[in-house]
Amino acid sequence: MNHTRPLTATQPTAARRTLTRWIAGGLAVAALAGYGPASAQTPIVLQFSHVVTPDTAKGKAALRFKELAESRTGGKVRVEIYPNSQLYKDREELDALRLGAVQMIAPSLSKLASLGGGDFEVFDLPFLFKDRAAFRAAVNGPVGASLLGKLEPHGVKGLAFWDNGFKVFSANRPLQSVDDFKALKVRVQASRVLVSQMKTLGAQASVSPLANVYEALRSGQLDGQENTPTNIETQRLHDVQRHLTVSNHGYLAYAVIVNKPFWDKLPADIRIALEGALHDASVFENSIAGAENTKALEHIKASGKLTVHTATPQELNQWRTALLPVYKEAQGWISVETLRALDALNGPPP
Ligand code: LMR
């Protein structure tokens, strides 16, 4: 893995400034790059923005998609990948997608509530999935299809689910018992379930884009965070934390989504080729995500930069019990149908 602190966009880029103008002016976006039929001279440009480094499972799969899409369309499509929040940070890329300023993104499911109602936050419920297979069963079945369908009225089409894996906690103090979370300022993604999770543990939740987390931890604005080992390693978060607890308390995964008007206007043969490329890139992504996380955790341990504690079954039971109120609170915004469907797949809440 790349051990250089990743570059993130802190200065507004031209594209970001343009997006701001479009948002402010409420302009239609039909004439944006990437629209219109392909010709030999003017390939269709598909811009794919994401917020992690190219050497994560998502980053590698985005590159695999580019390779397959370009070769299978004989160059009629050019895929431009913008990794590591280079173009847009978390929330911005959702706006950019809806406006057509980029055509494809792969945000975490946690960030999709703003597009499809609260139901996507079901995946953030603590200790919901016992293993990776349980998560895949949920997204590969009717629950996954129904959730992606909820994006369409927002001008967004969901095409695939990509894995990352189970999250762990890191902080500048050891995290073992629930009391250790008291008053800790912890970064979470923009999800009410995750905010509720932290509050229920007695911590303060701070919602911020991934691109800001390293600096906030380094400067002491934040005390801790939760993420997968690959995101921790590639964002160098273990350089600015003293303790990590392997808790596997929640799951992080993605939906690959596209701007629907862009997708629907593609010539049928091109769309079919892109769907095939995405299918193969998705199989690849889902096949490497687990091993990438195992490797990243080993690297983090070997770095010796922080103390790594694996939560004991007793500690996890205490956390589980303490977190039960999150399930109740989430009924306020996650539909009964989605909760029931997940229960049926997974067994009742812990
Ligand atoms: C995060 O914001 O921590 C993650 O969603 C980033 C990612 O895309 O894995």
C-alpha cells in the first residue's frame, strides 16, 4: 500500500467552483460533459469521483472498471477517475452526481439517506451483520433492489453494491468498556444511525467528510473515529491515533450509482458494454475487499504506531447491550418493511 499521506483537495478546484455556481443558479445541466452520442472524435466521457485512495478495494475496482469499459467500447467511452476527494468531498459528490457534473460515484451506503430516505441507514445499525455473507445476502436480494429503486426519483440510478468491510474504532485513549467513550469527540459519516450510536455510547458525534479526518485528529479537534482498516491505513489515520480496538461493530459498503439522465441517454450497445464492465469490476471488488482489510490491519499492527486491542466477547456484549436503544430510535426514520426484511435475513436485533 502507498504509505504517503494522500493528497486531498483543500482548495476549490475549477470543477468545484463551477458546481457551486450551478447550485447557486439552479441551472439545468443538460449540456454537461459526457452527454450526447459517441463519435470517433468525441468519446463519451464518464467521470467517476470517489473519496478514497486508488490502492483501496474501491480504488482498484474503479480502475478495473475504467480498463474494461474503455476496451469493451473500443475507445468510444473514456472513463476519468478522480480518487481521494480530489474533485469533491463526501456530500459534494452527491450533489455533483445529481447535477451531472460527474456521472458515476460509489459513496458509502451511510451517505445515501439524503437521496433515498432514511432506509439506507439500516446498514449502519451496530452489530447488524454477523459476517460478510450476511451483508451480501441482504444487498443481493429484494432489500438491495428496493433500496436502489428509491434513488430513481432523485435522478440517480443504482447499479451495484461494493463491499468494504467491518469497522473498528480508534481514539487517543483505549476503548474497552462503554465508559471509555464518555465525552469523546468521534467522527462519523453523515448518518443519523451513526450519530445515535455515538451518543448512545456517551460520546459526541462529529459528522465530517473523510478528507478532513486526518487533520482533525492530528490537531486534536477530534479524539477518535470509526472506519475499516483499509481506510484507516490509506488515510494514515493510525499516524494520529494512539489506540485502536478491533470491534467489528458496524459494516461499511458502497453503492455504485450514476446520473440517471446520462445513463438513460447512452446508446444501448454502449450501456450494455458498461453494465458488463461494471458487473466484472464489482465481482473483482467484492472478491478483494476482505483480504485488503485483513492485510491493512496487519500493516497497522506492524507499524507499532498505536496499541491494537481486540475486543473480548464480554466487552462486545456490553457494547451490544448499551447500543440496543439505537435500534428503537432508528424506527423513527427507517421503514418497518426494511427493518423487517433485514430481521428476517439476519435474525432479530442483538
Ligand atoms: C468514510 O467517509 O469514512 C467512508 O465512507 C469513505 C469511503 O468511501 O470508504
